[in-house]
Amino acid sequence: MAKPKLTDLSKEELTKKEKGLKTMIGIFIPIIVALFYSVTRDYMNGEDLNWPILTIAICSLAGPLTYYSELKAVREELLARG
């Protein structure tokens, strides 16, 4: 299923999409902080580095970056419409 172009969406749909993207970024941030906190805490307590969790934490950084680029495009379209 192809995603509709931003120009085809109504202003209400764009606003709804913007809110959804902000929510997804807001969900990712605490998860990333918790993962890095867990890895750092264990390492500082003298345990071995937990490579699987560290890998997941690093890979999870891509989520907000991906959503941010889409959010930026939605904001630009909303500003263009006034």
C-alpha cells in the first residue's frame, strides 16, 4: 500500500499526522534513555558490557531520526498552506 503524498492530505490529516509523529518520537526518547542508562549502570558496577542491549540502544536511535525527517516535511507542508 503506497503512502499518500503530503500535498494530497487535508490540513486536518496533516495535523493528525504531525501529532502522531510527535507521539512516536516521545515514545522512543524514554526507551532510548532507559536502554543507555541500563547499559551504563551495569558497566559502572563492574559487570561486563551487555552487547545485545547496547546494540539495541544504538539501533533504536534511528527511530526518532526517521520520524523527525518525516515530521519536518509535514511541518513544512503545514506552513506552506498557512
